[in-house]
Amino acid sequence: MTNTSGWMSRRELAKLLGLGGAAIAAGLPERVYAAANKDTLVIGVDISDTITLDPARQGQYTPPMTLCAAYDMLVTMDPGDYIDLKPALATKWEKTPDGKGWRFTLREGVKFASGNPMTAEDVKWSIDRVLYLGDQPSQYIAHLERTEIVDGKTVDLILKDPTQPILNILAAPGFVIYDRKLLEEHGGDASKEAKTKDKASTWLNGNSAGAGAYRLLRWERNAQIQLVRNEHYWRGKPPFARVVIRHIADSAAQLLAVRRGDIDIAFNLIPEQIATIGADPGVRKEGLTSLDFVYMALTQEPEFNKALAVKEARQAIGYAIDYDGIIKNLLGGAALRPASFLPIGVSGSTEAIAKEIGFRQDLDKAKQLLQKAGLADGFEFEIAYGNAAIAGVTYQTLAQKLQGDLAQVNIKVRLAPMDQVNLRTTYTTNKAQGGVLTFWNPPAVENLLWAAATVERVARRVHWTPSEDVVKLVHQAAAEQDAKKQADLWVEYQKRMVDQANYFILFQPIYQIAVRDTLAKLPLTAAGWQLDMYGVKPA
């Protein structure tokens, strides 16, 4: 049915899928890649949120999987270990002699996919580009004062406030090391004027300039991403000659494709589909508790919605939501739920703490709060969301569940589905008129990044100006060296967020993924990029 090159037409795929296949195949690109070639890894996943593959502009959910395949950072985290950093393009790091920053010793003999050798100049240029480009990743290193080249194999990162963390942040795919020579040829700029001078993003959307295991060959939005082996990779020859990440938004299409062997991994199956995996020869289930979560952000801008400007009205929403029903009925129990913006598993966030201080469904309390807000008869607001799925659940289904829950206390919800690009633009430019359903995945495993966002850029999105003591609490917790004291400070931070009621964490998914037995155990990670592509190997 498939040709020897591994490509198949939509017509062939429709025949393969059988009843209903034509409708499913109609949503796929004209030609899709089948996993017929053992040298090719094919992944099925909803990548509709991919709007750029420029690491320095990264702020979405699925792109880090691709970015961490095509690039490496100075340091990294092994799957399952989110405490001990591991060497990557740096082999050693230590405090600078004056204690104001960190000194990195670079790995020798590293070549980029182009064949160009990695130098200290590449490292400085790469970090400077993120810093001066001024996109979302730059906010994570706002406390970085400057980078300095010590010698040909040593680079210093000097901090404005040395008490604030940066090492874990540098393990994120926003802080990759670029092939400076190659990227400058395509408009890259790392000067202080990079925000206006850099023109490399368009090129980076179809190419890569990294030292990762694979090289980006092509990206077709809402269709596929293609990568090829980096023959110069410093860790050794990558196991696959080619990687294809296929955009398959429909979970039924993913299930059928992994059963037939047309994809090797299916990421977006719903619980009912996961439950059938055990009966399939050649397919198994793998899982991982993530550090991601899905949440609803609520504006408090009175010009957008007068009711939402009242804290008690927002709190009423928090007590009207059936969180247990979302996890049990929509996710098949495969999720946790933290109290606020710190996922369960990091300092100060446990299931016990979440039960003690977090929202829970209490309709009587919700009605009392509405009475206190002067809104006993309820009110109306809008929930915007993207046409996409996460952890096997579509945002549409989740929004409909919230709509039903809130109707029980006379709060009417208008549903506002939109394209992922439009949703991101609306949300990040502070124009969301009511609630926004979206995700949060760790740009790095660092409490400060979760918490600082809630009192900085995300606070601006919901038109909340945090008090100075809340902002101070976040940075005090991040700087605290005593583990117990730090955890206590993070608990206090979460209590403040729950009371403020701008962010409602709906679930923290336990990912369940279908995998062909032709692959060895997957190196799944909760560090922010889901999968260590280099570590994916044939069985």
C-alpha cells in the first residue's frame, strides 16, 4: 500500500483507515510519511500551536520537542532527573571568582550540523541574541547583566543579582547555542539593536543552525516537520536518518496510524483509546507525570467585563468548577492538580498542599461569593480557546465542561474558539475579554519562572498589578537556600495566588502515549520538551 520511499497519498491513507477514513485523511497534508522505513522515526502529534521554530522566540507547547532535537544547550537534564544538571555543550560550570556569575568551560571538538566548529564566540553570541531580541525567553534571563569571553573555551555569565537562579533556566530550549557564522549569513543579529536588526526568524522556521542530533529540513504549518541526521553530532551517530513529526489533530487518526505502523508514536490519544492499547499486538502504552498544566486565566479589566473586576466573582468561578469531574471523566484519572502555578513535584507543591489551599468545587460557597460581589443573579463572560488538543482532550471539550459547571451557579459562559495564532496574539497583547484556556509547560524546571510570570507578564495579560510584597515574596523564595524555608515561602505564594483568583489550574496531565514495539523504551521527559529525540532508539 505504501511506496518504497515511505510516502503515501491521502487517497491511500483513506483506504488504509477504512470506514470514516476519507473524513480523517481530508485533514492531513496531500502526502504524508508512513513509518515504512526503519531508518525513519515518525511521530504523530497535534502541532497546531507551532507558530515559530526560532528558539529565541519560543513560547508554545509542542515546538521544544523539535528544538531539542536540532539544538543543544550548555547544560541539560536527563529524563526523570530534574534536580541534577548534566553537561551538554559545557563540561563544567562554577561560580566566577568574584561570585557575581557563572563560568562555563566549553566542550572541545563540537561541530555544528554545518560542520563549523563551536567556539566561545558562538556561545556569547547565542546568549546575547536571546537577551537583546527581547522576545519571551529573554524575560527568563532578565537578571543577566552581560556575557564575557574569558578565553577560547571559557565563557562567563554575569548576573545583576547573583542570588537569583540561572543554571536550570539555561537548560531550556530557548537558550540553545547557535552556529553564529551560519545564522549571520541569514540575517541573525546579537547586538543591542537585535530587536530591530535581526531577520533570521523566517529562515529558522525552515532550517536550523544548531549542534543537536538532527537538523531541521522543513516545516509545513499544520502539516509536518522534517528533520535529518546530523552527521557531526558530538554524542555519536543519531539512530535515525530521518525524523518526521506529523501533525495529526484527530486522536482517532493517530490511533489508527500507530496500529497500522504508519507512525511509531502517538501523543494525543484520549483515555478511551489508551484503554484499548493493551489488546493491540505490536503497540504498548508508556506514561509520564508531566510538569505541565492546563489553566484558565481571567482578566480583571473592568472595561472588558465589570463582573470579573470583582475578586469575589472570580473566586466564585473557582469554587464552581468540577475539577474532579474534569480529571476523572475527561482524562480517565490520568492527571493531578496543583493549587496554583507551581506543578506538583517541585518545591512547595504537593498533592496534600493542593488539597489544603487550592480551589475545590463548592457550589454553596460559590453562590455566597456571588452574593457578596453583588451578583446574586449571576453574570456572563467569554472563554477563548484554541482549536487544538492537549493530553488527549480538546480545549473545546474542556470549555464545554466549564460552561456546564458554571451554569449551575447562574454564570453564563460564551464560547470563543479561535486559531492558535490568533489566541496567542490576543492573550499576549493583553486583549483577552474574559477567560483564556491555555497551557503552561516549563521553559525550564525552575520555580522562579513559573512564579515570576504570574506577577509579571501574565499579570499584565489579566490586567492585574501585583503589590510589591507579592513580587518580593516570589524573589525571596527563589533566593532562599534552606529547603524547608523555601518550600514554606512557595506555599505562601500559592495562597496569595488562590486568593487573587486570576489563574485556575484545571489539571496537570500524566501523559499516556502509544508506542510501537519496534522502539525501545522512550526517554520521555517532564523538563519541557517531552521527548529526548537522540535517546529514541530501535528495539
